[in-house]
Amino acid sequence: MTSEPASGLACPAGVGLPVVPHGCSREIHAVLSALPGPIDRVIVLDDLPVWVVTGYAPVREVLADENLVKDPLRLPPSVHPFRGRRYPEDGYSLGGRHLISSDADDHTRLRKISTPLLSRRAVRQWRPDIENYTRDLLRVIMKHGGGELVSELFEPLSTKVICRVLGIPATAERTVLAGSRTLLGPFHPRDPEYLRASADLQQLLTELLSERAERSSVDTDLASAAAVAWQNGKVSLREALGVVRQFITANTINTASVLARTAVTVLSDRHLAETIVREPDSVAAVTEELLRLQSSAPLATWRFAPEPMTLLGARLDAGDIVLAAVDTADHDPTAYPDPHELIPNRTGPPHLAFGYGRHYCAGAELARLEIQAVLLALARHSHRLQLAEAPEQLPWTAMVLCHGLARVPVTAHPHAKGDPAS
């Protein structure tokens, strides 16, 4: 495997460049870890050349670098960041006006919609709901003697939670889940299924915001906050829709993918499960270490060079794409001794699974609550739950920017003496 060095020369073609594969975390990690760094040219999505930044310090620097832009509309009119075509995973940038695709003052303005409701203190109100949803969904799996955790626990859980936070009625959960699976899945943006799911979700959210706007009051949900911001002229309707839609697409499947890998870890490690049951307060530290070890995103979302520039010694052209490899950053041995070991209460810099800087994940605290609830529930039932397939045999989703296990089948043994209350 060869890689072009960051010699200061622009890289016009993709011939001979390393290819970042679709799907399996181990394969993606292997390719990214083999790059010389700190910035290298690679191919993603089969034929799209991008710059990838590796290593903890360089990745954090790039995540905070506001000379790079998230909004493709800030590029010169003659420059298309995706070479004039659509790719399955470009929806993050071309899917509307929202936090992930905005910069500077626009980003601050849009983030004000969600900040009051998604702070660490504010999300505590959702903890009882999250724990109840988790318990109820897991109870069904246990009753049936097993099941498939991704489709029967993690996706329904993350969907219920985001609908509750956004103020979307439970009757629309099916539309929300279908939309998140499709819009953040491997579908091409012109695929009829993608277009249909996008239209269905857009209709649902447009009707929701219009109904909330008529109330002219801010309830304790994000849709109401977005609607009031729209009515007060602080954001456009397109921006209000984009912000709400972003939380659906970015939260639901991202969270489910982390939960799937978390489940495999806790169900494969009896000592870890017993520690969590014996010391439930340890779940917060375990969660942070699991996030470091297995982020849902090996590569952060798209960043673009708005003009010719030098980045970490490499010369970039206007429109060049830069991807920060948070996976390699969080496994950098210069930042984390024994980086592949799970060490709760590890000392060292904070992990980058939720990003860094202005674009730090707005839903990070909510995701933490979901992971903690699932960890506690699975640990308490770990003596009855067993993986139905070896971890190395579990299939991965065929994606690059966001990936996870496609399914996690389990078997549940009969009620055992000393079981915790279900």
C-alpha cells in the first residue's frame, strides 16, 4: 500500500492512492492507520479523492480550523466539492441548511435553537424516558428467548428518544426510522427509495413545524424551538426544517451504531458487565472509553478548502475535501498509552468521537444517556443474554463516514435465580 506524501504538491489524480473501503471498522482502521500522516491523499466512495488527516493533534487542529468550511455554498461558483456528481454519503453537506453544513455566524445562529434543550443539565429530563424505553424493548427480546438487537432495540430506542426530544408524535416513529435508515444509509441520493424517504420526512416535518408555529410558544421540544425561531425571523423555514431533520438523520443511526458495538463489548466481557452491575456509577467512565474505542464515525464529516491553501504541509486547491480521521486520533498511542485497551477512568486528553471545536456534536449529551441506559440494562441481563454469532462474523454496514454493525443477534436463556427485576 502506498500513499502520496504531503510534499506540498497538489495531487491531481487518484491513480495509485490508498482506497478507504466501505463498511468494516477493522478494514477502515487498518487503511487509515497505515497512512504516513499527518495528511494524505486517499480515495473514498470508490472514486472520490480526498485529503485525510490522521493523528490526535493534527485531527483536533483540523476540527477547529475555521479556514476550512462546512458549507459548500461558500466555494467558488465554478467549484463542485463532489466533482459535479452525487455520492451516497454527501447528504451531510447537500441535504439542506443545518448545523453540519454551516459555518461561523450562521452556525452559531442555528445552534441557538438546540443548545438550551440539549445541554448536559437539560437532557437529564429525558433520562426516565430513555430508561423506560430501554427496559420495555429489552423485556420483549428476553420474553421471546432472544432477537436482533439493532432492529429490535437500538434503532427503535434511538428513534423513540429523538421523536420525544423533537416533539414528533409516536404515530410517526415509523416514518422517522425509515427516513433515517435511508438518508444516512448506502443509497445514492438519486435512488427512488432515497427520494421517497426524503419527501416523506420533509412532509412530516413541514406539517409539524407549521402546527408548532401556530402555537406561538416554546414547548420543551426542539420542533417548537425551531418553529418559534422561524416565526421570529431568526431562521428561515428551510433552516428550521434542516436543523430538525439533521437531528433525525445524524442521531438515530449514529447512536444505534455505537450501541451495537457497545452491546458486543459488554456481552463479550463478563468482567466488564459484572463491574457495571456492581458499580453502576462506573457506567459514565465506561461510556467515554467505549466512545473513544468505537466511534460511529471513523471519519468526521466533509470539510472543504474554500480557496487554494496550505494545510499541515500539503497544498490544497479550492474545493478539495478534507476528512479528519477521528478513529486514528482516538487510537493514537502518543495521546493514549495502550490505545486499543478498554481502560475506564483513563487519563489523557478527551476523546474526539463527538468532534471538537465549533462543530462538536450538539446531541452528545443525549447520546451519552442512551449509551449509559443500554450498558446498564445489558449488563444486568448479561448472565442470560448471549451473542448468537461470533463478534468477528457480524456484518457491517457498507458505509465510510458512518458505519456500524448491521445486526447483533442474541439468545436469551430462561429466567435465572437472582435475576434483576425486569
